[in-house]
Amino acid sequence: MLFEPNVIYHIYNQGNNKELIFYKEENYLFFLKKTRLLISPYAEFLAYCLMPNHFHWLIITKPDGCAWTSHLKFPIPRQVLNHQINILLRSYGRAINNQEDRSGSLFRQHTKGKTGWEDPFVEASRRKSSTKGFAFGLDNQYAYNCFNYIHQNPVEANLVLKDTDWIYSSARDYAGIRSGTLCNQSLAKDLLNF
């Protein structure tokens, strides 16, 4: 996946063969902790949802996450954010393999990402929003629809009756039920106009 700076992306991956990726509450919390450590420096989170066999993120990339890097272990240049996502999924997969006495890849081979922007990019100075430094298509509803889709995932899967009943998503934070800090709520509200 090629990331562009200051663009909103819907990132998601699923367990291999749709198998579980979260077995216990501690697994969800461990994944969130690693997400904060490895991904937050390179992307602002607008929304997330961790489901038993997959996850969704709505992020906006920071320029540092779109920079290219190479490492002795990975001599082929890759973008920092791609590298960090890979580290997160590999290290989390190893931990689950140890916990569950399993082997092989926990996640599908390719993490997916969509921008959804069909409109041409516009400079931040031409946007309606007051947030400086971000560029994306004006009046495009994809990110807002994706934000709602992510939070409705547990409801659609018949895991809960309301999105705020699912504790492993940012829906509770936006509803004021919990004071989570992974998502940049003020930025999300500004960018998504809600």
C-alpha cells in the first residue's frame, strides 16, 4: 500500500481463513497498546474497531509515516507506516501463536487500505475546515460513512445492540462514555464535519 501524507485511509485486516485474532480481553488491550506505540506516531486515529476476527482503523497519515526507510533486516525501501503496521501484526501474531499454541500467519497476507477519495485533491487553504495542513477531496462522504460503518460493525455482526455497547471500538469515546485517547476526536470532528 502506498500512503500519501495527510490523507484519510480506512485500514483493515482479518484473521487468516476468518479465524479469531482476539481470544481474550487481554488480547484486545495488548493490540491497542501496540497500536498506540507503533502506529500513533505516524498517523492520527479518527476511529477504530477491533472485532473478534478482524480490525478497522480510520486514520489520517502524518508526513513522517509516508517517508521511506530501509533497515538491515529489510534492505528494500518501504514506507515507515507500512513497516510499522507489519511490525505490529507480526509481533502480535507471535504473541497469539504462543498463547494459543498455534503456528503460521495469524493475519491475511495483505493489510487493505482505501482512501475513497474520488474528488481531486485540494489544498488545505481552500478547504471549508479550519484545520491546517490537511488536504483531501471536498464534500466527499466516504470518510464520514466509513467512520459510521466502523462503529456499526459489532451491531451488524449481532455482537451488541448498540455501537456503544462494544468496548473495543472508539464509539464509546465519541459518545462520552469513556475518555479514550487513541483517537484525535477534535480532528475527526473537524475533518468529518460532525
